[in-house]
Amino acid sequence: MSTHYESLPLAQDYHDAFAVPAPDAPAPRDMWPRKQGLCIRSASTTVAAAVAGEPAAAPTRTLVAAQWGLVPHWVKSASDGQLRATKLVNARSELASTARAFRDAWLQGQRCIVPMTAFFEDDLRNGKTVPTRISRVDGQPMGVAGLWALWTGPDGNTLTSYTLLTVNADSHALLRRYKPHGSEARMPVILNEGAYDAWLNARVEKAHEFMRHYPSSGLTANPVERKADKVPKRL
């Protein structure tokens, strides 16, 4: 499962690709656990009904600054939350509704979309680690399904955080190549553009229907050799 992804390069890209107001500045290009990134959540805008029968609200999207690496609301201290966050950057979708760390966010419908241009996986097939950049063939941004949480400390300070949802990729024509030795292959849940609002606003019992593979024909993998792609010694 990826612990490194590449955010959108320009602030305007968030508006163009995800129909949200452009932020003052984009997220850091290279996102690692516990870095402050950006995610998209659902918001409801009240609509004044001038005519009887007109819908009272319309779904909208809002862009939120948040830490990558979930900090559950029940964590007692900031230090405990930071230790947990490095291990909670990904959530196995099969367990999201039952695992203690993610259960409340899933059952309360705290879903989000994480904008990115690529994510990175290690290719271990030749006996050495080769960082590999996975992106869309057409070069367009990806919207990855995620969960968010809000933690409030004893002093009243708050922290918004998020995790990426993943699915088993053992049968995926591309992502199965990046299976760690002795483990299953995993991949982020990449949403189709037309499903963004549906994912954010679906009933809880329907959320699992979005947990599926993105077609391998729509993705490309390219080995990279950049300093930023090497796992840092300290997070």
C-alpha cells in the first residue's frame, strides 16, 4: 500500500478537476504520512424554495486542509495520535466498517476524495526496490476515495485528518506486480469522475459499492529515480 503520493501541481487544478474553489496554495507536491494535505468533503447548501416542491438542499463539495494519516476522535493525546497516524494512512475497505480506527468514520459517512496526480509503489520483482509512479494514462488528476476524522484535544484544539481506502489488487493486471513478498497486492480506490458526488453523499449501506478496481488500461506505471521517491529515514 502506498505511503507516498503526488498532489496536484497548481491551485487552479482543484477547481478545474474537482469543481471546488481553488485553494490559496496547492498541497505539497510530495505527500508523505503526517504531512498537511487537501481533501474534498461534501457540504450542503441551503436553497431557498421559491416554488413549492423545489429541493431544499443541493450537494456541493468543499476543499479542506487535513493531515494525511487518520487520527481517530477517541485518541487521548496529540502524541498518541501522531504515532497512530503513520500507520493509518491507508484503510483496508473490507475492514473499514469494523476496524476500531476507521469504524466510526465509515458508519457516520465521513467520506472524502483525495486529489492526486500519481501514487507510488515499490517494484520488488528484480530483487531491489524500484520506486514506481502510477498515474492515469491521460494525465488527468485522480480522485481517491477516503475517510476523514476530526480530533479535539483537551485544550480544545482540533485536527482534521484523512486516510485512503484500498482494495485487494491481486487480480489487477497492473497493480498485482507491486505485491510485497508474502503479502497481498493493494491499490487505492480511484473513483470515476462521474461518481464523485455519489460517493460523498451515498447512504452508508451503499458505500461499499464504490470499492472496486480502476481499469488497468487507464493507468500507466513508470520507474522513477528521484530523491523525493526514496522513503525518508524519519517521518
